[in-house]
Amino acid sequence: MPYYMLHGRYSSSAIKAMVSNPQDREASAKKLAESLGAKLHSFFFTFGQDDFVAIIEAPDDATAAALSMTVGASGGFSGGATTKLMTAKEAMSAMTAAGKAAKSYKPPA
């Protein structure tokens, strides 16, 4: 199954709620992923532009999009993104294919 990185920012009201009532957001993310047939591999709170990063494994892009849409529609976030990830083995396969394709490509001259 493909891997995806979800990262985002909580809304100010969500942060206020977590400060007033600390809660395990990893458990919530895991439950959501499992409800869609995906698996949460890791969940981290972060410093910087984003407030969290989650690595999930999902059956397909549509499932990952559904997970992202569910989170976005909740109102608890002010922004974020989903990035499809490749394993090293998948990247090596792409490198091999690119090496073969390079023989038939001419760059602008």
C-alpha cells in the first residue's frame, strides 16, 4: 500500500481546546485512518509552520484524499497538505525507468 505524509496546522480554537483539555490526537488520527482501511504509522506534533505530521499507509489515493477531506472538513484546522511518499525501492525503480527513458529524450537546445 502507498504511504502518505499529512501535515497541517490546527485552528486557534482547536489549540485552545487542547490546552484546556489535553487529549491524545494520535488516538483520534489512528481511529480515523482505520475507519477508512488505512494504517497510521506515526503521528508527531511539530514546531515551525505546521503543528503535526502523520505518516499513513492507505490502499490508494482516493482513500488518502478521503482522510484528508475528513480532517479538513472538521473545522479544527487552518491549513495543511498531503504528500504521497515513495519507498527507497520504488524510487530506485523510478530511477531505472528514468535512465532508460533518458536515451529517447532531447532537452531544449
